[in-house]
Amino acid sequence: MNFKKLVQVVNYVLAKYDYRLNYTKLVKLLYISDRECLDKWGFAISGDSYHSMKQGPVLSRLYDFILEKSSFCASAELAEWKCCFYRNRWQMFLW
């Protein structure tokens, strides 16, 4: 996974929604974008791995960053993530 690219893609999507978006919708949009890019051009945007959840597939590391699961994320990357974005209950925001 390319962390810098993931941050840029999240920033891009949040910009399209006035820097405020339900994080579930964000995760689903990025999963769909990743799969479409993989099908069309043969590579994924984020390089993240996919994980099957009850409510559908997600980008695994992106989901971990959003939920701030420190056991799954490198501490430096998680700290950088927290400097860029924050989550208030169900919404993702850009600082």
C-alpha cells in the first residue's frame, strides 16, 4: 500500500463532497474506484488490500486508519493520518 497516495485520494474525494463525508460512504467509494481502476487499467489506485465485511468489501488499511486501529497501522503513518483527517462519529473531515 502506498500511504501517501491513499492520503491524496482521500483528500480528493473529500474535496468533491465539501470536505465532509460519511466515512462508510468514503470507504465504499474508494473501494469501487480501486476496483474500477484495476479492471480498466490493470492496477489499483491505492494498492491496499481488500477485506470482506458484513456490509460489503472495504479497503483494509484505509478502514484501519479511519477507525484508528493502532495495532494494524504504523505509528508514524497513523500520526500523519490524524494530522490530515479527523472523524466525528460517522463523518470524515479534513483538518
